[in-house]
Amino acid sequence: MLGILINDEEQNELQYVIKRELEELLMDLEDHRIDKIVKQAMRERYKIIFHLYTRVASEEEIKKYIPNKVQIE
């Protein structure tokens, strides 16, 4: 296991960057032009990034990005 020490400003920056990535993935998952194989890789990436987000965000913020079964499965 690895650990990291960050200050509040760095935590806010991490939250911002991760939220933007999650939003972009959700938007791309709704795009019908993207191949199913690519979408599966995107879903796996979403799960990993969401797990990272749970480590730096508040519980209220996390609730906004909880994947639903339609988007992630």
C-alpha cells in the first residue's frame, strides 16, 4: 500500500481533475458511435478513477458520480 500527503489546495485540484475525467467518460459512454469494446475499456477506467475519487472527495460529492448500472454495465 502506498500513501500520499497532500494539502487542501492539492486535494481540491485532484478533485477537480478527477471530476472532469469522470464527466468526460460518462459523456463518451452515451455516444452511440463508439465501439462496444472501447466502451468496455472506458467502463473499467471509470471504475478505477471513481475509486480514486472516493479517496479525495466528500461523501456528498461522491454520490453525484456513483455509476448506475445502465452506464457502467
